[in-house]
Amino acid sequence: MKKTFILLFATISACVYSQVAIGKSSVTNTSVSLEFGTENRGLLLPWVTSEGGVTGAVDGTMIYDTADKKVKYRKNGSWFDLSRDITGTVDTTLQDPIVEQASAKTGIGTNASTDATSGILVLTDTDKAMVLPKVDSPHLNIINPSAGMIAYDNVKHQLAVFNGTVWSFWKP
């Protein structure tokens, strides 16, 4: 019961409070809605059975598509592939029997209670961003990455995306 209450309180707090820190005691940057700690961990994106099954996706939405085993994000109304390698792999046996709760959603930001954007985790602020987990050489230091994981590489200053087999890297 105590664990359930703590989880419920954390969820409600995330919906009400405009900034959330994960893996650290507090947010250190006033320009972010969601900030991660410094451990060698990435952010695991939601797994979907296909990009076509994602309804109501807006630009900026990120997914891991288990049909073609690629990390994708929504850009100008179309899905853009971030996994440049086509050998991705994922074992979906743990999630296959689970029924999705279509109304499940957590909002973080000042507009969390009124934002109608569909998604599992929606950052609702219009003047803040999310800072990805920052890892030195994630392809070397994240010991057991999961398909659909992303992180920011502190060494090469680029986005690192894991498709279940290999890492892809994006540098602006």
C-alpha cells in the first residue's frame, strides 16, 4: 500500500509540477521540463507495433517501431528514421500478451492538466525542453541497452540511438 501511495503521489506530482528530475535530486536547468541524472543509462522510447498504428501523433513524437525495428520521430507530418542500420532486433514476448490502455498518459509541465496531445509521456510546457540522458560514449558505457533507447553522447556531442542491434549516431 505504501509503495502504491508513493507511486500515485509521484504521478500526481509529475502532472502538477512543471519540472521533473529523474535519477537526481532536482532539476538544475530552468529551461527544461524533464531532466535526467548522470548514470550510464538511456531513455527507452515507447514500443509500437507499427508507425501506422500511432494515432494522433504530432511533430516531435518519438517511437520504436517493432515492425521494422527502427527508432523514428515525427517531422513535418511524416515519420523520419533515426536508425540507419536495418539489422535491428527486439524480443516482444514480454509485451505481446499485454493489452494497451489507450487512455494512459502522463503530462509534465504547466499545461499538464489541460493538454489534449496524445502520447504516453507528454511534455506540455511551451517554453521548456527535455534534456536527454547524457552519457560518455553510450555505445561503450551502457552495458545492456534495450531496443529503442536514446541518449546524448557527451564525448562526440551527438544523439545516440539503439535499434536493438547497433547504435546509430546523429550530429547536427
